[in-house]
Amino acid sequence: MVGRPWAGFDIGGIPKYRPKGRGPYAWAMRLLESFRSVARFRPIEFDATRRRLSRAASVDDLRRLAKRRLPAGVFHYIDGGAEDERTMNRNVEGFAGLEFKPRVLRDVSNVETASRLLGRSIPAPLILAPTGFTRIAHPEGELAVARAAAGIGLPYTLSTMGTRSIEEVAGVGTGPKWFQVYTWRDRGLVRELVERAAAAGYEAIMLTVDTAVLGRRERDVRRGLTLPPKLGLDTVVEGVIHPAWTYGLLTNEPITFSNVVGRHGVDGTSAVTLSEYTNSQFDAALSWSDVDWLRTVWDGPLVLKGIQTVEDARLAVDHGIEAIALSNHGGRQLDDAPAIVELIEPVAQAVGGQIELIADGGVRRGGDIVKALALGADAVMIGRAYLYGLGAGGQAGVDQVLGFLVDGMARTMALTGCQRVDDITRDLVSWRDPSRRAGGMGPNSGRPGPPLSPGSLLT
Ligand SMILES: Cc1cc2nc3c(=O)[nH]c(=O)nc-3n(C[C@H](O)[C@H](O)[C@H](O)COP(=O)(O)O)c2cc1C
């Protein structure tokens, strides 16, 4: 062995060398030869955005990239929730409380994620939720998100608080578009927006009903966030250390609430806190009679977003609503509201089949979509997931998020033995918590349990 230090040399996959020649040169050449046989270099990517995105393997990775790219105030406006953020976190963690009961030896060579919602077919049961002030994450804002959704035919919901107009977004691709309304005190303005959405070909109106007043988002309170952002010393420093974001902000037209532009006091041209804005403009007196009023100005499908109890789900059925979004606004409104995943089953048992159910909150993986469907949802909706993609890399980042989710859904279906969405049934998942299994979750315990009392999980 003395004088032949390479003998038996083996580092992580480099084979052992038995050089025939002598001396360090022969040894180095053989080492190089062996290295060449195992080295695999990725082609060099010259586009900075693509290079950045290529390092992300999950929505969570994109969240980290967005955190690096966006000024802290902007990132936390997107990422944060109300008060102690328990509901926000439980929305995400709730999905981890379920495990699959995978079936095997079922031909899954052709998995199909396609589904139907509000009378039309969609490539996957996935909707892009309304998010206000989207251009704060990227100058293209809603246009980039709508393009990504239209690229694969998923419904995109434009927010009343959008920073691109109803007409601009309608002009993007051919994918289905929905419009979300808050109810301003000025009902004339609401009627006008709904009529514009109808004229521009939007297919559904989504009325958000969980915003009587704005939740207290303490990350924004601490940073004194205003919309549009006000310049102060801290924002200047943040702007300097996030030059790409700052360049985008300074070289594009000012961010305003594009749908009400020119309406003094409501168009977002004067910097106010979101809670000041909401509390002065939105109607806290909103009630079921307003839902009936909305019917008189819109005769297409109506979606109520923000339903959080079985009782309100039943009322929605009584009022002839086509779909409800079980939603706590991504945990941004009432802290300690129920986690979405816990709402799905009791609501599905009470009103499933009479109204379509959309689960909104905490979805970060394709497997979450499968779990929500197994519990009785017809579709899921995402908010932050696509905003992380947008913040990390504009439309390409949103494309990537949608790819992760739809591919992840197909992969989960294959690994659990489901060929089509109809194969995703209640017996595909069980709660990890043994007390819930014993609590009448039927197939979880392997035997039919007593019917679940809807109130038991919700009160
Ligand atoms: C930055 C941000 C802005 C939002 N703006 C609106 C809005 O204008 N209207 C609305 O109905 N919901 C809004 N939401 C809530 C989303 O539509 C959705 O309910 C929520 O993001 C779902 O939870 P997730 O983020 O965990 O997917 C917003 C959410 C975020 C994160």
C-alpha cells in the first residue's frame, strides 16, 4: 500500500482505481476519467428568473424565494394572518392530520384529474382565489396570474380590490374568469361592477361574506403597512436591498384599485391602512337580504365565500346559491375560526349534493386537493400558494405552482389507486388522531360509525 495512496480509494460513487501506469500524472488522469463518468452538469440557464425557479421543488421553496425577493412589509402582507395566526397555521397543518389508505394493483396508467364545476368541465378541481393588491408582489400582478390559470384552463377569480381592471383581465387567455365582490356601502357601485363583469364574460360572481370588519393582521400593524405602500426610512432601506422589486414598482404605472379608478376615496390613490379602507367603505350591515339583492343584478352562478358553519351552509342552500367556498380568508379574519379541512366533512354531510363545495385555505400540495375531495369537497381554491410563485418569479412562478399542484394531485391519485376524480371517495383517507376515528368517522375505523353530528366539529 505504501507509495500507492490511491489503492482502494472510493469517494461517494467514484469507483476504485487500479491504474496501470505509474506516477502522479497517470493517477490524476485516471481520477479525471472516473470523475467524468459520474459528473452530470445541468445546462447553464442564462435567464435569471428561470435559474432561480429551477431551484424550487415545492410551494414552500417558492415561499422562501419570495421572502428573499420581496421587501419584508410586502412579504408579510401576503404571508401573515390574523392575531396569533392559529387558524392560518391550522389550515395548513390540518391536512397533515389526515393519512391516505392507498389501494394498489389498480390500473393507474391513465390518471385523469379533470372535473366539473358550476356546469363546466375544468382540467383539475382547482380555482385561483381572489387576492387584493396583487401587483404588490409583481408588476404584472393579476394579468400574470390570470395568464397562468388560462394557460391550463383553470378558473381565475379577480378581486374587487384588484390592481388590474375587469376588462384587462378578461382579455387574458380563454380560461374561465370569476369576479369577487365585497359590498361597498354604495350599492350602485356594486351593481356597476357586476354589470361590467357580465359584459366582459365572467362566468360566476363570488360574494365574500367574512369581512364585516377587517381582521387584525398584526404583522401589518407592526410595520404600519398602508396601501399603496408609503415611503418611509424603513421602506427606502427595504427598497434598496430588494432592487428588482423596487425597479418593478418605479418603472410601472402606480398601483391602484383599478376597478374603481377615478372614484375619489375608494380607488386606492391615497395611502390608507387596509382596515381604515375596509371599515370606511365596506358595509358591515351585510345580511342575507343583500345576497338576495345580488341575485336581482346577476343571474349567473353565485358563490358565497367565507361560509364556516353547517348552519350557514344550509341557509345558502335555502337562498338558492350554486356554490359555497368554505373559507376563513386564509386565517386573515377571525383567529380560532375552524380549520378548513375540519369543516369539509360535516358540511358535505349536511348539504353535499344540494350545493357545490369549494374548500379554501391551507392547500400547498396536490395531495391536499385529493384529501379535500375525499372528505366531500368538489374543488379547492388557493391564495397564498400562487402569490408565493408570483413573488418568486412572476407568471413563470405561478405556472410552476399550478404545475406542482396538478402534477401532485395526479401523482397522489396514482399512488392511492384512483384513476378518476370520481374514484376519490371517503374511504381513501383517515384521521391520524385515534379519538376522531372512534368518533363516528365511518370508514376510518373500518366499520360504519354513527352518523356524524355536524355541530360536533364546529361548535
Ligand atoms: C394577500 C392576500 C389578499 C387577499 N385578498 C382577498 C380579497 O381581496 N378578497 C377575498 O375574498 N379574499 C382575499 N384573500 C383570501 C383568499 O381569497 C383566500 O381565501 C385565502 O388566501 C386562502 O387561503 P390560502 O392562502 O391558505 O390558500 C386574500 C388572501 C391573501 C393572502
